[in-house]
Amino acid sequence: MDELARFNKERWEELAQASIQYSMPFLDMDEDSARELVDPEGLIGDANGLDVLCLAGGGGQQSAGFGLLGANVTVLDISDTQLERDREAARSYGLEITTTHGDMRDLSMFGEDAFDVIWHAHSINFVPDTGGVFAQVKHALKRGGIYHLACQNPYIHAIDPADWNGEAYPLVARYEDGEVEYDDPHWTFTNTLGEDKRIRGPREFRHTLETLINGLVKNGFLLLALREYAEFDREAVLEPGSWEHFQSVAPPYLGLWARLLPDALQPRSLQGTANDP
């Protein structure tokens, strides 16, 4: 484990132990809500019997969703507390899952062609290089398998509701790959117990859309869908500078769906095509 992994592991242990919402298990799902959570686009279909890796996705949320749909679930996460939440969810639903402590940048423990689906939770923004992660996913995913990637919208990374200047949320940071430096690196949030918390966040890295899409293509992935995630009341009058208003202006998160089809991306010979029907 390198310095970055050790630092971010400590940060996520503290955040999880503080009951931040991303680390708390979903314990009241049924099959319909589970399907909406893990397959909102309907691209996976029948998950029963599929081998699924929840990548850097501890917390007892997606793992429980796939388990309720009958998948064989493995979770890899850097945080022991997060993995314990997955085991908690599994016990609550009477599910069998496998939890593995590890870094998303090294999936060698799984071998080649191990999974039908790799569901990558919002975590790739905590490592500086996407290419290495995508190569690991390619190795562990079966040909034709589905890869889901959740990430920060790179266009607004490092902007938040506090940046409202009375007229807009200004774009001032240069749009490029690299570590995001915050004036205040702490996360301020209300946890699931209603308690206000202020905790040092993990190190974060912006990955431009060009980097994300071209990195997937380079590793043999065919893009299937893209979703922009924002949650706000479209009928309400939203207060400028609030989280809901900010989301209405700029969706903060992206979801990318891709299928591993490396042969489909190989150049085709043009010889003989003139007479083809």
C-alpha cells in the first residue's frame, strides 16, 4: 500500500465511522428498488447467477442490491469499516457475499475473466491515474461483460454551493487532469444520525471527460450509456447557494456504462468491400 492509499484509507475509515451517508448500508430494499439502484438503464438485465464485483464500493449498498437480484457478489474496498457494512447488509438480508480488502489499482487477486459485471462506485476520483484502473478492470472482466463507472462531473469538480456569487457559480479553475486542491480540505456534512460532522476528506483528482472516454476506448470498452445525476425538486423554487440549486445548474455526478468488446474496436480491412452487398 503506497502513501496515497494509506492516507485515503485513514480518511475513509474516519468518514465511515462518522456514519457519512455513502458508508451506511441500505437495509430496506426489495427487488424493484435494488434493480433501480444497480441497473437503472436496464443494461444488465437478469442478474441471477452473474458474478459481480462491486469495485471500491464498500458500504452495504450496491452489494446488497446485486445480492437481492441473485448475483454472486464480491466487494473490494480499501476501508475495513466499509466492508463490515457490506457484511452487515448481507446478514440483514440473509445473503452470502465475499469481501476483499484491497486497492482498486490492483485486481490481480481475482485472475482473468472473473466477473460478468464490474460496478465501480464513485471512487476513481481518489486515484490519479484512470488508465491503470481501466486496464485492471479489463483483465478481471469477461469479454462482453458490463462495466459501470460512477465519477465526479469533471467540468464542475472543486466547485460547490458556497461559490455562489449572487449571480452564478463561476468556473475559475483550469480544466485539466490533476489533483484538486481545496482551500479547506475538510468535508462538512450531517450524518445519518442527524449529527453535524467536519472531517478531513481524502485526496481527490479530476479526470477530464476526454481522459475518461478515451481511456475506456483504449482498453476495449464500447460506451453504452451516460447518465448525469442530480437530485432536486423540479417544481420547487430553489434557494441560490443551496445544494439543490447547485445541482439544478450543474449535475455533479456522472454514470458511464460500457461493454468490454475489444475485437469490435479493431480496424477492419477495406479490401473486397466494394462488391459487398
